[in-house]
Amino acid sequence: MSENNRLVHFGIGAFHRGHQAYYLQLLNDTLPEEEHWYYTVINLRQETRAIPTVLKKQNGSYHFKRIAPNGSAQFVNIRSINAVEDASEDTSVIAQVFNDDKVKAITITVTEGGYYLTDSDDLNLAHPEIAHDVEVICQQQGQPKTLFGFLTLALITRQKMKHGAITVATCDNLRDNGNRLRNVFYQFLEATKLTDLIAWLDENATFPCSMVDRITPVPTTSLVEEVKQHTGIDDECPIMGEDFEQWVIEDKFATTFPPLETVGVTLTNNVHAYEEAKIRILNGGHFLLSYVGALRGYVTFDENIRDPELNEWLKQYHQNEVIPTIYDRPFDLEAYREVIISRFSNRYIADSIERIAMDSISKFPQFILPTLKLNLDRDYMPTAAIRLIAYWYCFLVLNISDRFEFNYKDPYISVARKWMQSPEPIEAFLNDSDIWHGLTTRFPMFSQALANQIQQTLNIYEERYP
């Protein structure tokens, strides 16, 4: 049993270590030792074992280089993780960790693709990895491959406890993430016939929505030496990130939760307003500009912002198409936009376009489609978005056809390959219901304008990348 209250996190990525674990360190710095909260982090996949192995050797301690836009930096020693476990080969670790009354919540960071959503926001039960995990849970043997399988094992353990109530807090860029996780997770449990667990969750678990924000790029190769020079400590797994951080979480907890509001976390019943602004202004801008920058040969996102033409294109998209269609405003959106542009321009972060561009097919309906829909509903043709979306399509065409070399990763790349294999690839793209959710059918003038822009953009770049 633990002496301190604790949280558990699935996965041990840089974002978690620079965000949730960072906030917990800030909190611990204000509290006496007996009131500290700690994280247990659990690795789930064999291919991601390298960092957990090193982090365990360091007893969970590491350094975070927190960098301002002017290049000034502080090296923060994060000690809020004090247990590192690996469930990638032995799932019994899950029961051992969660069978502890001191565990009050689990935080989860998954990409958009990690929810396995259909276009109707249901769980894709036909996906091979989901089908595999359903079988694992039903047979009570084998190794899960998805969040849902591991989460089921954790909550089965909690169900058996006298005081097993727990908060399941997802921390990612999906809109309405807590409710959507709960919805698809319940569908997974129904497929595994665990209706008794569903009934228990209704009484003992909450799934608060949240909005999280901090850019944490892949650490530079020199970071280990930098930490050594500034701190005198050998740290084999430091991370780096910007000096901006934000966490907005729904005030809906199943049991005790760390008082993070004392160190800047916003507790609210209206997470939607915050996430809408962040996802559409920050993530949408990141998304659209990354493919233009890639085709222009840029490597880091700050290069996009220093390109006057691209900076202006992003400004037009934000000011003409995004901000006018955000109606619930928790803060000054133009001021927020200016902060984001400052963050994007941070050359000391040097956030790679490769990192931002990945997983675009599952991101597009989340980051871009709502802005398009709201503009078309108000009879406004989103010309800035049309121009930038054409670059995204062009990027995918050239990358898939091996005419443009770029380390692009996307579990749904087969979707784009199907467009390209069609006799009319642009038409196939515009008719893909998973991408457009019927928007191109409802607004044929928009569809035609985008098709024309795509063809113009292709004509330019097919000459450049023959």
C-alpha cells in the first residue's frame, strides 16, 4: 500500500511528463511531504519500453527544460513520478498497481486514432485490435493492444475493492473527450458482456472532460549534456517544452483529487468553451500550416511563422474563419491568437513539422471540419481554409507516390491510398464520408472551389516534385 495519495498514468510520453507530472510537481512544492501526491506510470507497449527502462533506473526523476520564446530556460527537476511499471508483457502489473486504496485517479493521453472511432463516434468493433482485445477480456487471457483492454483490467480490479471509486481523466485534443471515452468504453464493455462492471462504473467512476496545452517536442540530442552542464546531474531521459502550460478540467471527480487549482489548473463545468478555442485556433492552425511548410522544405514549425506569406495565411484563417465562428468565448480570442503565434515562433523549441503533421486523417475531422461547417452555415466561403487544405491533399499525394520524401506516420494512411487508387482521386477524397461527414454534399459550391484549388496546387508541386 502507498503512504501517499497517487495517480496512475497509462503511457510514459514526453507530453505527460511535461504536463500532468509537471503540474503535480508544482503542487508538491507547495505541500508538506505527508500531503504529496505521486504518479505511478505504466508502459503498455513493447516498442515504447526504452524511456520507461531508463526512467525506472532514475527512480522516476528527470529534468524538464522549460523554454521561453526569447530562449531563456529553466531546468525543473520533476520528482512526482516515483513508480515506473511495465505491463507490455505481464498484465498482472495492472492489478498490482490498481489494488491500492491510495490510487484516486487515472490520467490517459491518447491520440485521436487511439479511440478507434467510427464516423458516428461509436467504437469501431470491427477493427482488428479492438476485436483482439474483446477476445482477450472474454477469455481472460492474452495481452491487450488498446487502451480499452488495459483500462478494463484496471477497473475490474477497482470493482473488487471496498473503496474502489476512481476518476478516469483523459488528457488529449479530442473534443468532449471524457464523455466520448466513457461512451466508447461502455460499448467495449458491452461487447465483452461486462454489464456488471458498467453498473459499477455508473456509481463509482467519473470521466471528466479536459483541455490540455503545452508543446513538448522530441528532445534534442544535446539535451542530456545541457542538463549535465546546468545541474551537474546525469539524466538519461530529460524532456523539453515551452514555458506555456494550461490544464482545464471538468469539476467532476469520483473521489479525492489533488488540489491542482492551487497551482493554476482551471476547474470548470464548461470545458467545451476552452477546448473549442484551443482546438480550432491552435491545433487547427498547427495542422493546416504544417503541410505547406513541409512542401516548402521547412523542418521546424517556427520557420512557417517566419515566412511572411504563411504567417499572413494563418492570420487570415484565424481572423476571418475561426474566431468569428467561436461563439462561447471564455477569454479574449484575439489576444489568445497572438500568444499562440508567439509560441509557434519559438525557434528554441524547434518543434518539428514531422511531429505535428502525423496522424492527419484522424485529426482533420476534429481540428478543421467544425470551422468549415460553421462558416458554410453562415454563407461564408472559407477561402483561407480551402487554400491550406489543398496543400494537405497535395502533401499526401506526393508522399504516397514517393515523389516527396517525408517521414509521415499515420495508422489510417490506407484511407488516403484508396483515394489515390481511384480513377478520380480528388473526387474520391471529396466524397469520403469519414472525412467530410456529408459537408461536401450539402455545399457543392464549396466542394467545387476546393477541387479547383487542389488541382491548381497539384499543378505547381507536381512540377517541383516530378
